Amino acid sequence: MLQWWCLFKFRLATFVRKNEAKMIEKIAADVSNELNVTPSKDFDGMVGMEAHLRKINSYIRLESDEVKMIGIHGPGGIGKTTIARALFNQLSVDFQLKCFFGNLKGSYGSDGIVDHDSKLCLQSQILSKVLKQKDLKIHHLGAIKERLQDQRVLIVLDDVDDLEQLEALAKEPSWFGAGSRIVVTTEDRKILKAHWVKNIYHVAYPSGKEALEILCLSAFKQSSPRDGYKDLAKKVAYLCGNLPLGLHVVGLSLRGDSKHEWENQLSKLKSSLDRKIGDVLKVGYDRLSDTDQSLFLHIAFFFNNQAVDHVTTMLADGNLDVKNGLKTLVDRSLVYVSTSGCITMHCLLQQLGRKIVHKQSDDPGKRQFLEEAFEIHNVLANNTGTGSVLGISFDSSKMNEVSISKRAFEGMHNLQFLRIYGRYINALQISEDMEYLPRLRLLQWNAYPRKSLPPAFQLERLVELHMPMSNLERLWGGIQPLTNLKDINLGYSKNLIEIPDLSKATNLETLTLTSCSSLVELTSSIRNLHKLKKLMMMGCVKLQVIPTNINLASLEEVNMSDCSGLRSYPDISINIKDLDVENTHMEAHPSIGDCLPLLEWLRIGGINLKRLTHVPESVTHLDLSNSGLEKLPYCIIGLSRLESLFVYRCRKLVSLLGLPRSLKYINANDCESLERVSFVFSDSLREIEFQNCLKLDEESRRVIMQEKVYDSICLPGNEVPAEFIHKATGNSIIIPMDVDGNASFSIYSRLGFKACLLLSPIKYSHLDIACLITKGGVTIRKLKWDSINVSHFLTEHLFICGGNLVPGRPSLDGTANDILFEFSCRDSFKIIECGLQILSGETVWTGGSRDHHTYGDGNYEPEAVQVSQREKVQSSKYKCCWSWLEKLCSGKEDEEHDDFFEFSDFLEYYEFEEITDTTTGSTPIMTRRRIYY
């Protein structure tokens, strides 16, 4: 017995000695971990990080005992890992058990399969990290649940690229204890959705201002460009596409470089992709299937920034599953599809696509896609193209005059997309008529030099035929199989004398023949085009014959302006909604209402229009510009739906009386004989323009200036009217505010203002006005009134506008007593004088209460309003207005839009709403849309 006891003591002592070091090491590590609770400051000051963390924390909600899984999704190089590390750093102090499991992409199952042993290895690693036990061994896949189901843990799984990885590491919430948080970052949104992760944060590209700051921090170690580098830095940021990884890598490579070296880098960025950036981006491409890789390359070369429906149609004849493939590319952040259905691929991913194709072969003629002008010239000139070539996009303006053989495309029997374009219309020459063109889906050849297409050209696969400014006289003979053809554009082909038989083009949607000045007759075969939506024939001056007694079921827009040979309305469809027959000899007659019962836009102006007896009641926009009318036709008075009236440059027009109450916009600019204006409008009126109407009588001027409109009024005048009681010379005016409570006005109790600016004469400039409202140096409001109209003031003019005074974002200085209104103009407009009216709630300028554009996330809460002020206003008689004002400006600042607008910069940003074209060749008339920041 004594011998056994001695043996036991010996073995125990030996065991203790062997494990003492390990035990001490573990105790020290545990104590260190417990004491080291102060988060690192590695991520402090990182551009945009605070906003990212704020938004993700809205999903985290640490106060909840529910187990939450949160996804962070975005393209490669966007900063997902950095954000996840910053989040882990922020949350670590609240969790005793935590783990950041990084670099999962491709770690296991590189062939797409994560086998049982790989899953065991993954679970072993994560448990070792969470429990702080080295080389922990497990023997079954229930180990994580077994050990962590009662533990509150924080786990970040970074760069997951396989659903089986996620299933192995965090199959379901029940694997973890109450209050646990599992964060997953991935480029593939489908993984998150398949794992039923509901809270997904999409990491968006930084704003322009943030991108510039990221670049500067890497290149200059400061948040703004060094002196003299601002323009260069902006160009580099643009070429990096605002991708954080690209901005950081390129910025580091430029650190300490001269301006000349920056210029050299710019040219490199336009044509090549940095290796480090390419390696990151290519991982997502490599994991695509062969067909999805092919779709990626098609988009990179031919279909970036194009509509989904268009791309689906163009690729329908191949083996690509566009619908599902596009979904995969979106899920993996390789493309983005806008709400309007437009596909967008990041510029660096486009560069990746070019790099991949370039590596397919040293011989350009054996690659799938050709884009480099020099390489294309060599392939076409030497007939070295092969069956590998699927698409050619040739900018001929990058070369001097180029000559190609009549058999240049003979070897490229699989060519589907041919695009030849350029600024110089005669850059590409063919000495003889082409003998061969492949069975193309897209044929875009600007300024095609020959008189006809190859007689053997097979058209059955053709979807788009774009050959503007060509030398074509005829296209093809006879009846051709054109069932796939959707779009024809032969605009400005001045030698074109004949449109081919289109009877088999039953899916054609758009036919553009603009300024085909030799064309006399529109083919009778259009009677078969029942899917035709747009017929554009403006400027076909010799056009005389149009088929009649047909009704095209889908035709909605017809433009035959400046077709001076036409005498009667096109009797081709009763479904037309938009008709332009300006500068023709057509005259509206009563039967037009029966022929065009759905007509909304009617442009019928021009010097030949002397009288107008009938306009369909359905018309909402009427353009009589450049006509010889002397007074407003009686038939217009009863148009109850009319919203826009254009009488621009009607030089004989004397009066505008009895206008419909429904009008929202009037353009009577350059009506040099106009004397009398009289109307009664509803509150729907948006904008009134009477530029250069120098004969307006005083009563008409008074009526115009007293109108309450949404946007603005412009008319001749040489002084600010007396009703604008606050006046100042120049472009700014200060409104005093008393401290003793007898304020000239209160920013809260009187919500509106009306301004009048006296502007100097100007020659051809855009009339864009901006207003900055400040109190004590703090911005309360920024407003803009923009127009794409080119204004030409013969004399001084008055510009009247207004808006609501809404508490701004920064804190108001309670000691400041004055409100400063500062106006500015785009280009060379000069503000001679400005005047201001402060409006009470009952007479407030209506512009502030209409639909307008706001920037931010819609949930911004104005810091400028103190709680006591808010309560005071909410209890006042303006409570109904206050609720609207709070809604307008409520919520947190959105960093994506807290960007471009220093006041000196914000004049460069515009938003317009198109109204119509005016005279031939003139700039389209647009309405201003006020933009709020």
C-alpha cells in the first residue's frame, strides 16, 4: 500500500511539473484578456466607418437576447473585411467569448465541395479560437452546438464564399446561446438568402467626397489634396471608380510622386489594372460557371449601362441563360441592376474583363472580343480574324484614315456584335463593296462608306441596325427574314432614297430616319409593323408619300417636324400620344380629335401656322412656338387637361387671354409683340417665363408678378417692386431679427419667403439661380432653381422665386440676430439688386409645399432645433406645418450625400424635367426643378 501511494505521488508531481508551464501560460492569457478590455483605435478616423457601424448596429441590437445573424454584403475591394474588423473591435468588450474567423474564401473545398473532414477542421478551428484552446480536436459535426449552445458569443465569419462553409460553422441560431451575434461577410448575397439571414447590410461605394479623401489619406497622409494636385486627384479617384481598395492601392503607389508621375499613372489607369486590385476582383470571376463568365465578359465589353430587356434580347440567340446568369452576377456583386432596369458594371471590373480576354491569346484575331483600335485595324486590314471573335467595338477616331479589305470579316463566321463608331465620319474606308458580313445580332456602323450592304448579308439574326450618317442609298432588295429586328436607325443618311421592304420585320419597335433628306416615300410595308412604337422622320424635307388608312396598334410617338413637303396628318394610327409636326404645312382640323383620341403632346408650331381651329381635348402639352399667331386660338381656352403651353418666339402674338386654369407651365419667351396677359390660375402653376416680352403693359406685369407659382417667374424689369420691402444692392441681403421678442420675423412662426432678383442683360446662358440661407454663419437652407433653357436677355430682367424657411442641419447660434440670404448665378449672369418678402403661414410661397428633390436618407433630424424650440413650435398654431417640416428634414445625416456640396461647388449639380423641343435645331425646353440639400 505504501509503495502504491509513493508511486501515485511521484506520478502526480511529474504531471504537475509537465503541465505547470501550460497552466501558467493559460492563466496569464486569461488574465490578460480580461484586463485588455479597451478597444483599439486602429479604425478611428477611417473614412465613412462611423456611418457604416451606425447602420450595422441598427441590426445588432445588443439589448435583445435573441440570437442574431447579420450579413455584410458587397463587391470585392469595397471594405467589407475592414468594416467587420471595426465592428468586432467595437463589440468585443461586451462578449467574453468571441472570434474573428477571417479569410474563409477558398480555404476549403476549392473544387466547390466542402467534405466531412474539411467541415470538422473548420469547426475545430473556430472552437479553438472561441474557447482559446489550441489544437482542439473534435470528432463529430455537432461539436459547436454541444459546446456553445449555452454561451453568449460574438463570431465574425469573414469572406464566406460557399454555403456549405456557413452551414458547417453556424448552421442555425440554436447552436449558440442567448444574445449571441454571428456576423457574415460575403460577396455572394445568394449565400445569405439561402441561409435565411434576414438582416443584410449592403456596403455601397463611397461618395465622391469620401473617395477623394480615401485617396488623399493614402497618397498624401492627409484628408485633402496637396496644393496643385486637386484636379489630378479627382481624375484618379474617378478612374478608380470610387472603389476603396483601388483608391488605397493607387494612392500608396503615388505617394511622394511628382505631378508628371501622376499624369503618367492616369494614362496607365485608363488602359490597365493594378495587379493587387485585379487579384482581389478576379476571385469572384473565377468562381463563376463557364456560361456566367461568358455573360460577364459580354457585359464588360458590350452591354454595360444597358437595359436588362435589351441585353436579354441581344443574347437570346446563344447558349447564355441571361436571366439566371444576371441574377448570379448581381448576387455576387459583379454587376448592379438599377430600379429602372439598367445593368451597371464597375469600371475596374470592366478592366478585369479586358485583361482576361487579352490573356486568351497573343494573336488578337483569336480572342473573343476586340476593343483596342490598333489591334482591330491590323485584324481587319490583314484578314486575320478567326471564328473565336464574337464582338468588335472599334472607335475609328483613335486612328488616322483606315482602309480595310472587302473580305475583312470573312474568317469571323461567329461574329455577333459589330460596332464601328468615331468622331471622324470618314476615318474608315473600303475600296470596294463588301463581299461578306457574318450573321450579326448587332450592326452599328456609323458613316458606312459604301452605297449598299453586301448582297449575301444574312439578316435573320439581326436585332439592331444602326447606320447613321451613312452613304447608303439602298439597304437590301426583296423580302428578307427580319423577325428578330427591333431597332433601325438610318438617321442623317442623306443619300438614302429607298426604305427596304419591312413586311417581315414584325417585331420592329423603333424606326429612325431623321434628316434622310433624299427620301420621298415611306414604304407601304410599314402596315405590318404592329409593334412599332416610335417613328422618327424629322427633317425629311422631300418626304411626300405616307401610307394611309392603316392603324398600327403600338405606335405612340411620331415626329415629322420639318418635313416641309407634308400637307396632311399621318393617318397611320389612332394610338399616337406624342405628335410633332412643327414647321410643316399641316393644319389641325376638327377630324384630328377623332383620328387621335389619345393625343397628349402636340407640337404644331412653325411659321406656316397662321390659325388654329381645333385641338383634341386629350392634349396636355401644346407647343405653338415660332408660329404666326396673333392671339391665343379660342379652341385652347376649353382644354381642361392642358398643363404646358409653349408660344416661344411667336413674334406676332399680341395677347394671352383666357388661359385654362389647369396650366402648370407657360413659356412665352421672345414674344416681342406681346402686350396683354390675363389669367386666373390654380395653385398648380409651376413656372412662368416671359423673357424679352418688352411690350408688356403695367397691368399684365402686375398680374404676372402677383401669381403664386411653384418654381419661378421671369420677365423684363428694371427695378425690384416696392412690395419686396427688404432690399439690397448686389447678391445678398440681411434680414434683422430682434432679441427682445419683437422679431422682424421668426424662422419658425413665419415659414416662407419670396425673393426678387434684378438681373443684368446677358447673351445666351443658362439661367441657374442658387440661394444660401445662413444664421450666425450656420447654414439653414440651400435652394436652387435650375434650367437647361438657354436664356438671352435683351434688357434687365426680374427673376422671382421663393421657398420655405426650414430649420437646417447644423445647430443654430441662439445669439445671432440676423438671417443672411445670399444668391448666386451660373455663368455670367449678374445680380444687380435683390429684394425679399417674408411670408406668413397664410401667404407662404407655395414652392416649399410641393413635390421636390431631397438628398439624404429621409430620416434626418435637424440638429439646429433645440428641444425647447421644437416643443414651442409643436404647441403653436403652426403645428400642422411643423409636422410636415419635421418629415422633410427628419432623420440622421446620410454620409452618402454629405459630400459634394460646399456652396461654391453645388452650382455644378443639376436636375431637370423635360417639357418639349421648341424651334428646329434649338435646345429642348426644360422646366427648372428646385433641389434641396
